[in-house]
Amino acid sequence: MAASTVWKGYISFGLVSFPVRLTSAARAERVRFHMLHRKDLSRVKEVWFCAEEDKRIERTDVVKGYELDNGNYIVVEDEELKKIAPPTATTMEILQFVSKDEVDPIFFESSYYVTGEGKAAKPYALFTAALEETNQDAVAKLAMHNREHVVLIRPSEGGLILHTLFYPDELHQTNRSETPKSKYTARELELAKGLIKQMKAPFQSQEFTDGYRANVERLLLEKQKGRKITSIRQPRKAPVIDLMDALRRSLKSGAGKVAAKGHAKPAAHKASGRRKAG
């Protein structure tokens, strides 16, 4: 299946511009459930309903409205929103360059692959090589999905990756916690560093799997075959009283040297019809 283009336009770099398109680089995968009527297992539909007239309405009768005060709205049409789209709706103009890894990952929102279009091969390759050799990332602005984003463009494996960034006022700074002012000994720090060194390993993304998703798929398989549902035992860890002793025993046992990064993922077979399994 061909990747779906989410934005198409130009990257403008000084007096150089070249056409590109964006495709989604990742999305969360999960077992998807439908909402059913418990009585007969038929699909439940979402219905648009007018509270004032107490009746069902069609999707075409729905408009966007911004509330000024209780019950008073400004109606905004889709065509009006298109008319006020900024130039960044079609052109990403590079605003500045920043050192690699300078932007805190907490700002990263979504990731996209940047693909050259038409005769973009040479300027695309040149731009990518320049970023790689200078260890810089590009910062630009881009309008899509009814929003103007600040974006970070960086080289990756011979191509370009684009990340949309959160604005500072979108970060929940009030939720941030500070490191407690608590004293520890030099020996405790050495033991903690030793445990970190023992658990150090190259990051291999393919080694990690979603244990919750695997358990849901296992649940579906067990219900489909009429088997008893296997409960997952949750670990019960007592609070650490003697930190030094806990660190020593962790190092001695190699606790974490080989940590479970996921679970085997059984394939859930799709049941036919509306028969209620389990």
C-alpha cells in the first residue's frame, strides 16, 4: 500500500527551494474494538443530535462555532479558514539551524518522512549532506491540519525526518517535578553507576514489543477457543529500606542485565459472524 501524503509543498533554503511531500513516520498500534449493543452484538452508530430541536440531524448540517459567551457563537466556515491559511501552508521556509540534539525531545509531537518530489533529487541530497556534515538540524514553520507548526528537520539514514514541535505554552510545566533534596553517599553513587554500566546495551527497537497488546490478543484467542482466561500476575515490590543493600544485591544477581523487553505476540484469529465468544 502506498504511503498517504499528509502535506505537499516546498522547502525553501536561502534562494534554493525544492518540492517535497510528507508521509507519516509512525503511529501507535493497538487492538481496535468496536462498540456493540450488548443485547444483540450489533454495531452502535454515532448520531448527530440537535439539543435545541430534540431531533437527529445530518453531518452536512453541522458547522464550526466559537463560543463568545453562554449561547452566543461566531460561525466559521471551512472556506473561510482556507482563505486565511498562512504561506507556510505551501512552503516551509528554513528559519534557522540548531546544533544536533539541541532541541529537548519533550517538544517533539509527531514525526514524518520527507520525500523529494519531481526534480528535487540534487537539492534534496545537497541539503541532507550539508546538515550531516555540519551536525545541524533545520528549524522551519509549516501549516497543516488547521494549525501552524514549528518543525525540526534532521538527516536520518540518508534521508530527512521532520518532527512537528509543541509550543512552549503547550508544555505542562506545572507538572514537572524536581529532584528531591536528599543526601546519598559516594559509595551508593558508585554502586548505582555500576548497575547502570551493567545494564548498558545498544538500543535495538525491534527487541521491544507491546506486552499489553500481546495480552489483549491472547485474551481474544482464548475467548474465541472457549478457553479459560489466563490472568497476569502483577509484581508486588516492597519499598526499599536499605538502599545500599538493594544496590549490592542488584549488582550481584545481575538483576536488569537481561530485562524482559516484551512478550511473544500471538496472532488473534478473526471470528466470523456475531456469535458471542466466551
